[in-house]
Amino acid sequence: MYSQKVMDHFMNPRNMGEIEQASGVGTVGNAKCGDIMRMYIQVENDIITDVKFKTFGCGAAVATSSMATELVKGKTIEEALKITNKSVAEALDGLPPVKVHCSLLAEEALHAALWDYAQKHNLHIEGLEPPKEDIHEHEAENPKE
Ligand code: FES
């Protein structure tokens, strides 16, 4: 049911933890399943130099957050914004259809952390929208499966 990459990132999540005094922190949840994710980013000269996450959620949410942090690290903010739940799922060699929504948590938590960074530094990041607290509603608006 799960690819080897999903299992690997679930069993050995990369970048789990938190960053003290992070440049930005974002927390999102899915009210339907009750899962929550928090992402921390460190930004220096427009580059995401470090990223960590904490997930109170299912295995697919852990694996997708882990992969998302790997994809985001070292990227510019503009590049990071192009990383979608789809690209995260592809990098994991796919997710079972019923678990695709879990990858939205990682995408939205990253956007929420970028939003927090922008607010703290009085920046406007082109294409970045205010975070949605409940991903489930977003899911209903934009089915990505
Ligand atoms: Fe909730 Fe996976 S079941 S994020």
C-alpha cells in the first residue's frame, strides 16, 4: 500500500523537532481527522537555511512533512512556494488515494510558516495567501486527489 520511500520517511523522519527563535512558525490542522502539524523555518538572505517539523498526525502526514522539509531546505522563498502537496507526494513515489489529503498538511504548514515570517518582517511574498487553520475546508474547496 505504501511505497518504500513513504515507509522510510515514516520510520526515520528527517528534520523532526523545533527551531528555537525560528524566522517563521506555522501550525495547521485538519478538523476532520484531528491531525495537526507545526513547521519552523529559518530564513537567511531569502534562503530557507533550516526547517523542522512536529506532527501530531498519521503516518502519511509524518512521511510527507519529512519529505517536504527535505525539499524545502536550501531553497529560496520563491522556490519553496512552488513545492506543492503533489510534488511532495511524487517525491515519495506516490500515496494511496485516501492519504493524499494528508500531504496538504505539509504544504499548508509550510505556507503558514512563510506567512508568519513575512508578517514578522513586514514583507509581501507574491502568491502567498493567509494560512487556513482548518485544512479540511480547504480540501473541500480544492480537491487535489
Ligand atoms: Fe489526518 Fe492523515 S489522516 S493527516
